[in-house]
Amino acid sequence: MSSRNYVLLHKYQKGDTPPSGANRGLFLSKYAGPNLVFDNNKQEWKKQANENALNKGVGLKSNTSKLESFHDWAKDLKGRQSFTLRTQARLLIDMAGGVLENANINLDRISGEPFISGSAVKGCSRASVLAELREWSTESGSPGEQLKQFSSKKAALVAIARVFGVSAEDFKGDGDYKWAVADDTEVMAAAQKALGLTDKVQSLAGKVAFLPAYPRKSGTKLELDVLTSHHQKYYGGSIPATDTENPIPVLFPAVPEGTEFCFYVLTLHGGSDEDTKNAAAWLSEGLKNCGIGAKTSAGYGWFGEGSGQSASPRIDTVAIEKGIEVIENKYEGDYTEVTFQNKIMELAKKPNLFNKLVDELETLKKPENKTWLKRFLEETESGKNYKALHGKNWYTDLKEPNV
């Protein structure tokens, strides 16, 4: 950060509190907080300062007019296909792109709304349909849902190349198209001929544009998620894995489950309605079956048609095939089993983190979280891990009937 920007932001930020109307996108992605303190002894940023900055940035509001203008503009585009899907779990996008390592989120610089870049949207669609073509070429022997309208793998590959384009490496070596047809030289030669590719012309521009995806409604609230490393020194290679290390919660912002996003694809020069219909269909299936963003294998970033819908029947099918038990991670109030354990029960074991626990109890005491509060009291009533809690007034107050 330049010294001039640091001074300007510090001047208007008045200590630790962002000014009213501060840009959420710039605050989280570029500055995070000018009062972060670097610990010279440990050679790292102080964790508490980072958490405070994230909490303040997540709480800032977005600018509604930019988002409304984008949707109005996109809906008037000729040759477009569009659809809306809802996140079935939290969404993590561009985590590595900000000031705080692995704690960023992709926010529009003007509106402060979370968005998925066009390149990520295109990549999701392309990866999904190529994986299905690969499955057709190697395992099933017949086209899947995304390619069922094509009579041959050559026709499917030509359609894919028209949408996404062709680079000089796609049909060579470890190229994606060569992989997708399982190195079938006959299919590749026929597709290249149909596309007009020769020794001199080895690349082709795609006929479809993928626009960035924004929430359908403005004012999207962000949430803080947590990842707790129990063996940081072990992963750093300094000691064996034991239970003697202190768990270290790492907070990061996320788009909440249940957020609706609008996706737009449109025809470019030389494209057709069939190209955009294919692109939209492949994108929709990719979002439902593969997810987008970070940690998709852990359940983040999956989309579906409505609220409460399972992220995808495909994840259950794959799990069953591999003999893995699937446990639904449903929200009740503000918590899931995972967030309840990380945000409440882990803190309850550590007196040095009781200040954080006290802050979190304000959320736990909300009426919609009464089941979690009851469980917290029951589980901490006994057990040596929770003895330090019993002498705290704020803990005994939780047991009062009016709480």
C-alpha cells in the first residue's frame, strides 16, 4: 500500500471504525485495515487485528445503484441467454487476491457486491462439459445429460470448440480437447476439419461471451467463516503431529448460502443462438455438479435451483460409489454443526479466548438459536474442559429463565 493511500485512509477512518459509506470492496480487497500491527518477533501480522478488520469490512453496506444498472444493461443485450441459481452452501471467491493471505473475497470496486468473474464462469462451464465428453469417450460409451443432443463425439467437440474457442495446444500433448476425447485421433481430425483448422490456422476465437455473475438483489450481506488449524507447526514441517499444539482459528469472508446469482452469456461475432443455448446449459450443469470458487470439494460453491435443495445429487452418487457416508450440513438459526463446534465449543475450552466467546454468545442468545444455546449449556455443564467457565458471571447468567 502506498504511504499516501495509507495516510488518506487512516485520516478518514478515525481509529478502527470505517467511515459511513466506506467502500466495502476496497476496504476488504485492498486495505483491510490501516491499523494492522506487524509482530517483528514472530514475523507475522497480529491475528486479533486481522479479525477486527475482517469483521468491520464484512459489516459495511454495498452500493445498490451499480448492481441495478448492470442487470438493466445485461437484460437489454441482444443474443443473450440468462438464468438465476441460488447458492446451496457458502461461496468463496478469489480468496488469495487481497491484502490478508487466503482471506479475500471478490467484491465489485464500485458497488461492493460479491461477484464471480467472467473467466471463472467460463472455466466452470468448460470444465464441466469437457469432463462429460471424457466420460463418454472412456467409460459410458454414450453421451450424458449435457451432450445427449449430439449424435457423435465429433459433433459434440465441434460445438464445444465453437463456444470456448481453440488454442494451438488444445489438440496436442496434454491439451484439453485431446484429453476429452481420450486421444482419439480420428475424432480430433474430423473436428479440426469441420472447424476449418489447418497447419497454418491452429486457433479459433470462441463465439460466446461469459459475463461476470452478480447477485440478483442488491445489499448482499457477507458472513465470516472459520478454518481452524490444529497442527500448524506439523504442517510447517517443524514437529510431528501431536495434540499439544494450540488450535488457531483463521477467519475469512464468504457469500452466504441462499444468495441468488444471475448468469448471462451472449453471442459474439459469428455465433448463433444454438451456441449460447449450449453455453448456458453447460454452465448451469457445471454450477450444480462441480461448483465454483474455493473449497468445492468441502461443499462450498455449489448452486441449485431453489432454497433447501441438496447441492447436487451427483455428490451423493459419487460418495456412495466410494463408500463414503454423506452427512447433510444444514443450518438451524445461525449455525451448522461445524460452525457451532468452531465458534462456540472450541472457544469454551480455552480461557484465553473467553473474550471471543462472550462476543459470540450475543449471537447464540438470539431466539432462532435457542436449540444451540440449550445444547451449549448441556455440554458445558460437566467435563474438565469447561471448569473455567463455571466461575464466570456471564456463563451463569445464561442459565437464567429469562435468557
